[in-house]
Amino acid sequence: MKDKKIKPDRRFSIANREAIIGCLLAAFNILWWYGFAYGMGSKSPEEYTYIFGFPAWFFYSCIVGFIVMAVLVAVVVKFVLKEMPFTDDGEEDEVDSV
Amino acid sequence: MNWGVVIPLFIFLVIVFLAGIWSNRKMSGSASFISDYFIGNRELGGLVLAMTMVATYGSASSFLGGPGAAYSIGLGWVLLAMTQVATGYFVLLILGKKFAIVTRRYNAITLIDFLKERYQSKSVVLLSALSIIVFLFSAMAAQWVGGAYLIQTVTGISYTSALFIFTVSVLIYVIIGGFRAVALTDTIQGVVMFTGTLILLIAIVVAGGGVSAIFSDLIAENPNLVTPYGQDGQLSSLYVSSFWILVGVGVVALPQVAVRAMSYRDSKSMHRALIIGTIVVGFIMLNMHLIGVFARPVLPGIEVADRVIPLVALDVLPSWLAGIVLAAPLAAMMSTVDSLLLMVSSSVVKDVYLNYMKPNASHSHVKNVSMGVTAIVGIVAFILAINPPELLIFLNLFAFGGLEAAFIWPIVLGLYWKFANKYGAIASMITGIGAYIGIHFYNEAYGNLFGVHTVTIPVILSLIVFVAVSLLLKQKAYVFPHRKIGA
């Protein structure tokens, strides 16, 4: 019985770590989005450069930014997030995968 | 009537009905009605979970209002809309596995069940139920109005008949199918939105003579349209950035979104939903708002923002295809309305009626009450939407921001801070809603306080109040139960 109480805590510490990863992803997303949009977009429109027809600030901030986030999320899911059971019964057989 | 457009729309509605009926047959075999009706027995897979989150979140405003704003404001509004990419991964990662484990131990079916167990306070429950019922009911009735306008624009029938069709369609599948039907139809609707926006974007780029040509037309008209600052330079970088709170990270606190974070089957479903959700929400938001900007040179001079998408679709697409594409905003509205409807009736039935009025209700009694309340809420929304009162429009303005200000810290701190207690939660909810209403009026009268969106300051204030009050009236550190309660 006693060691059963330890396992849920371990799942919680994994969950806490993944919540922090969520915040880091959002922080990175904001920096990328803001940096390209206002870093390249604040000059006057006559000086804009264009990529595939889009103004460069928009292309990097919104289009590339979205693709980068989708790839990052996929990488995080594949390599960082851990699988775990959500129920407390039948814990033993699934603990190995944690 | 334009049959070429109406027939695809009609086929779409029939498919949605069939999904509701199919879910109902699946449900009748299930043991626990209440858990199945309101949360689908926690067995959503990855694709359905991702789609139902995207579809619930992407409402009339993303499909009609948002692109309409992009039409008049330009690329700055697309930049603003892209803050929503975060909703694809943030909600599931923040509430994440801890929420999934804890809500299972609590036997929680609604967001309020979670708050009730965590804070052990009747005031928290009643305050939350009241906010959900008032704010979400208004948000829902406003979508009702949007749905009716869209059907009216496309078919040419009267507003009241359009409203009637919309109400009947939504009520039938929500009442008979519950959450599972909603999640399933959300998936169909999500797929329709995804493909609909893609088709329309391609069509409009072709109609405008390519991306480069469209941008030179825009610059020729007004160079500000291609800057991040809006057509009059009215969007400051600070203001646009504050939308990260309203439509990005704050979405964690929307009850209709949070409830989905307790409905998935296992961690594998959640992982898949993270990837699919991020891609789908980003793709839809980017395309939909770009369509709004690109529509400007293609079809200049549209006065009513909400009509940009329907008019452009009818203009650049053959009518049968326009019918399919216009099923997308209809899908967006229906999928938002159905979740809100279920959310409101679950607050009434589960959080108030079963908690405090009739805790020992029998299985069949609960079933009848759930379906009955869902029907009544829907019909009241219909009656209100026939002639929407000022109050409704007014409350709808508060709906998302108000709910976020009320719920974000009770949920997040309740989950991750052991010293979060009921006094902090109550104080934070009152501060959040109060400050939101106060600042709303201030901003209307004097312009945005500190140049940020209304939601920003209440969210910060309610955090400070939550932490201060929790520490001031400090209780023993909270420990989550180690196993299912009552088991």
C-alpha cells in the first residue's frame, strides 16, 4: 500500500514538468511572433521585402512561426512527453512505461 | 432561393443529424448516463479531442467577424489572430495530465465538480455556476443570432424561419446525443472548416491574380494595410500583444474548453490531440483571416463586416462549392453553440440541481431532467434571439473575457499551488469579474487603460488578490486524494 502513494506523486511531477514545457513553448511562440512582426514590420512599407508575395515580416512571424510551432509541438510530444495511466486501478502494469 | 448553395448546406445538416442519432444508440448501452451525456465517458480519442477543442473555440467570430475585421484593418488583424495558435497546445499542456488524473479521482464531470472538490466551498460552486449560466448563455444566444443571419443571407428566407431551422438542428442532436454527439459532430464540422477555408483561400488567390498582385493592389490602396499596425495605424504592438491573454493563454479558463481537457481516454489521445490541434487551429486561423485581407482587392466596398465571407464565397466559387464552403461558418457556430448549450445545462443539472436540490435522484429522473433542461435552455435562447435584447448583446461582450478573469486562477492555482484556498478563489473570482466590468466601462469612455485589451488588467489583479488572500487566510497545504474518492 505504501509505495502506491509514491507513484501518483511521480505522475504529478511529470505533469508539472509538462505544464512548464507548455509555458516555455508559449513564451517562445510569443517571442518569435513579436520579434519578426515588429522587428521587420516597423519600417515603412516602401522598404519591405517580399517572400512568396508576402511581406517578409508577415511571412516569418505568422507563416513560418506557425510551422515552427507545429514542428516544435510535434518534437516535444514525440521526445519529451511521457505516457502514463490516468486511473489509479491497474497501476502496476502501466508503471513501466512511465 | 439559390438551390445550388442550399442543397450542400442541407446535406451537411442531415449528416450532422445522423451523427447525433448514432451517438444516442451508442449511449443507450452505457452504464452511467450522466458521465456519458455530459463528458462522453472520458473516452475521446486524439483526433476527436483536437477537433472538438478547435471547433468549440472557433466560433462565429473566427469565421465571420474576424475575417470581416481583417478586411477593413489589413494584415495587422491577421497577426493578432495568430495569437490563437497557442490554444492548440497550451490548454492541453497546462491542464494536462494532472487535471486528467485529478478529475478522475474526484469523479468530476464538469469544471465546477473540480472546483467543488478542490475548494470544498458552496460559495465557489454557486458563484461559478452563476457566472457560467449568465455568461455562456449570453454567448450562446449571440451565436444563435449569427447562425440565423448566415442562413438568412444564403437562403433568402426570413430571419425567424432561419433562426427556427438553426435552433431545431442544434437541439435535436444535442438533446438526443449529449457530449458524444457534440464531440462527433464537432469533428465533422472541424474537417469542414479545415477544407472549407483552404478551398476559399485558393479560390480568392486565383481570383486576385496571385499573392504578389493582391499585395500590390493593397499597397496601392493604402500601404498601412500591409503593416502590423492597421489601416489607420490604430493597432499598437502592446494592444495586439495583449490578445495573447484573451485568445491565447487565457482560453485555459473557458469552462467549455476546460471540460474537454477532462474528457480524453488516455495520454496517447492527448499527445495526438496536441499535434493535430496546433496544426488545425493555426491553419484555420491563418487561412480564414488571410481570406478577409485578400477579399479587399477582389471584392471592394463591402460595408457589413460579417457579410465579407458569405459574399466572397458566392462571388469567387461555383454555387455548389460555395454551399460546401459556407457550411464551414455554419459548422463553427453550431459546434460552439452545442458545447455552450451542454455546458449551461450541465451547470444547471449537475452543479446546482444534483448538488443541492436532489442529490439522490434516480437514473431515469436525471436523464429526463438533463434532456429537459437542455431543451428549455435552447428554447429560451431561441425566444431571446428572435428579438435580441440590449442586455444580451451587452453580456456577450463580457462572455469570454469575464469567464477568463473569473476562472483562470481558481483552475490553474487550484491545480498547481497547494496553498490555494477557497477564500483566495472567491476573492479572485469577484475581483476578476468586477474589474472586468469596471474596466470595460472605463475603456468605452476613455480609451484602453494602459493601451491593452480589457481582459489584461483583471487577470493580473485577480492573480494578486488570489495569492494575497490565500496567504492571509492561510490554511493547511492541500493534498490531492490518493485514490478515487468514495471508491
